[in-house]
Amino acid sequence: MSSLTHRGRRRTEGGKNSEKKLEGEEDSSQERGLDNDDSGDSKDIRLNLMEEVLLLGLKDKEGYTSFWNDCISSGLRGGILIELAMRGRIHLEPPTIRKKRLLDRKVLLKSDSPTGDVLLDETLKHIKATEPAETVQTWIELLTGETWNPFKLQYQLKNVRERIAKNLVEKGILTTEKQNFLLFDMTTHPVTNTTEKQRLVRKLQESVLERWVNDPQRMDRRTLALLVLAHSSDVLESVFSTLADDRYDIAMNRAKDLVELDPEVEGTKHSATEMIWAVLAAFNKS
């Protein structure tokens, strides 16, 4: 939640005037429906959600995430669950009288066919082998290693940031360097392809400004997921930090309104976004 509450008080009343101006753009915004292809394996998708979140959280020149950000690890695990759902590999069990809430419903295997991504396939293997099934919140905790049960430490995904960074290095977006921090050396991954990161930043900025639709059900599904994950990973403020003060205020207020919607209500409106809202519900509770 901290990414929506930072920023100095230097923001002025100009934001209110600009918001009135931009509100008129909502009527002319083109409706952006949910993706029809649930597989998500299209070659057109250059980066998966985890890679996008990490790229947004990396300092361009330094090549590492903020030492003060303790949210991105769990945010990346949430991204894994959403990505698997979008690729048609997992889904939430159907609601029942006793299990209506998103956080009460178990994550079920839909298909165990490999995705080609090591982290996704490793998680898929864990979900397939787990009986009884676990909830979204439990899976995020298990994959992050936040459990007191020694028998469940096997579910922890290790070196996630480094593994995702290596994928981005292979795709020509990051490079690998060694930096000395007095007492230790650390592998860092500075951004070399700034165009891809700028594309992501611009995509999120436009989603809450020029292309704002004021209805998450009309949002592009991956854009909605990325906004939720960027918020949960505490990198959303940096995405909007380059905006002018008035536009920054509008962007942050709209993003705040979005993530403060009731996941239980929004999740019932379209089954394709259930996992996105379940992940948000899990982070809201933690």
C-alpha cells in the first residue's frame, strides 16, 4: 500500500483542474475488452508478468531493486500465479455456499502442459503434486518461503529475482555486472534496453490517464494484472514519478481507486480476472 501513499506534499491544486479536463476523455476512450486467448503463450508477448514487474522495480544504472523494498519478492510470486492462470494452467475452484470468498477457494490444476518458463513450470509441478489443494494466499506464502512448517519449505522458489534477471539478460534488456559494496560483492543487472522499460512505463501511465476507462472489467487483462502487481510490489510510484505534478496526482488517485475496489465484488464479474483479484485480496489481507 505504501506505493500509493508516498510522494511529498509539493503536489498542488493543479491536479484537481487537470483531473476535470481528463475526465472528459473517458467517454472517448476505446473499450478494451479481455483477451480472448487464454493460453497466453503467444510469441507476441515479449515479457511475462514477473519480468515486467522486476524490470519496473530495477534501478536503471545500478541494476538492483531498492534495499527498502520488501514487497517485490511476494509480488513476483503473485505474478507467477496470475501468469499461470492466464496461460490456462490453473484456476480457482468454483464458488460454493461455504466457499464464496476468493481467499477461501483453492487453486486447482487445469493443465500440466509445460509453459517453457522454468519458474512457471516449477510452480506448476508443486501445484500438481500438492494434496489437498491450497489457496492463493497460502501459495504466495509457500513460494516466498514464509512458512513455519519445515515440511513445506520445499515449495519455496529460490533465487527468483536472479533467475528472472537472467531471462531479461538473454532477451537483451539487461546486462550483468559485479559491484563491490565494501563488505561483499553483488551481481547486478543494469538496464541496457531502456526502450522496453520506457514502453512498460508509458503503457501503465496511459492506462490511468489517456486510456482510462473507469471500469476494470473493460481494461486489457494483462494491463490490469500489471497495475495490481506493480502496486503490490511497491513499484507503482516510481512508474508515475516522471509525470508532471497534476498528472501524477490523477494517475495515483485513479490507481488508488482501482486497487481499493472490493476484490470479492470485482472477481465475480468475470471469471477471467478471478486470479488477479484473488492475488490483490491476498496482498490486502497480508
